[in-house]
Amino acid sequence: MYTRAITLRWKDNDVYGHVNNVEYYSFFDTVINEYLIESGLDIHNGTAIGLCAESHCTFKAPVAFPGQVEARLRVDHLGSSSVRYAIELHSDRLLAEGWFVHVFVDRETRQSTPIPEPIRTCLAQLS
């Protein structure tokens, strides 16, 4: 499991005084992409890129600025050209849980392509 602390920002709150639900998806995207970049994914020049094909979030509890969210990431399923991540967001309790599916495609053609071996190796470590 990979974990990352995400500092909440004033702009994350909505008029109801808690972090808006759309920000939870941003937290999902942040923890996934930080892990991939730290693991060697070249987001600027790599031949394969991961595109979000599906995402889901179940909200469990509110959180508000100021504070931090701990994002926890693992891999639920590793296919030949796609990966399904499981993500949890925590503060002093479970805030949300969900999933996010990346389909890897060729950067130029946008056609499905096998997950590059270095990325597959780092993803397998989260299984």
C-alpha cells in the first residue's frame, strides 16, 4: 500500500463548510499519479499514457479545511493494458473509498497498449 498526506486548501471547501465532493476525485488522481511518477512513469515523453476510463467514490464522512487527508492506494486488478486502483481517504476516520481505472494507450495513436514493464512492476508491488 502506498500512502500520501494531502494538505487541504481553503478553496477545497464549499459553501456548506466542508470539502466539496469533486475534490475527493482530485485526491484520487493525485495519489495515483504521484505514485506513478515516483515509480518512473515519464508523463512528458513516455510512449504509453494512462487514461481514466472509470472512477467511483463512496463518501463516508465530511472533512474541512484546515487539515490533511491521508490517501491510501493499492492495486485491485492488474490486467494487460489496464489497472484498477482501490483508494481510501482518511482523516481521523474513513472519509471515502473508491476505485479508479487507468487504461494504458499509445501516446500518439491513443490505441490500447500493454502496460510498459517498468510500470507493471511498480503496480504489481501494490497488489
